[in-house]
Amino acid sequence: MIYNSFENEKIIDAMLHLTRSERIILAFHIIAEMRLAEIAFLLDTSVECTYTHKSNALRKLKAELENIS
């Protein structure tokens, strides 16, 4: 899927509303295609905590993008 620059800006702005750890987890999971267990190991946390952060981040990101549209 190709995004235009306006859509890219909306996504970046929405990402900035996430916490640093949420952004890191999403980047590892979505961009680097890492499994949650691998991310949890790197961040020295539990898989459950990593999953919770990922879920919260996706929920926040969705809400931010809906508010911007």
C-alpha cells in the first residue's frame, strides 16, 4: 500500500502520541516482523507485558487516526 505525504504525516503525528515503549514495540513487531517473545527478551520484560503494550498502542493509534481523518 502506498501512502501520500499527507497520510504519512497523519501516521507520524499519531505515532507521536504513543509512549516511547509503545513505539519501540510496534516498530519491532510490525517493521522488523519480530515475535512478541523476541521483543520481550530484548526489552527484558514479560511477553504478557509486551502484548499489553502492543494492544494499547494499536488502540491509541487507531483512535488518533480516526480523530485526524
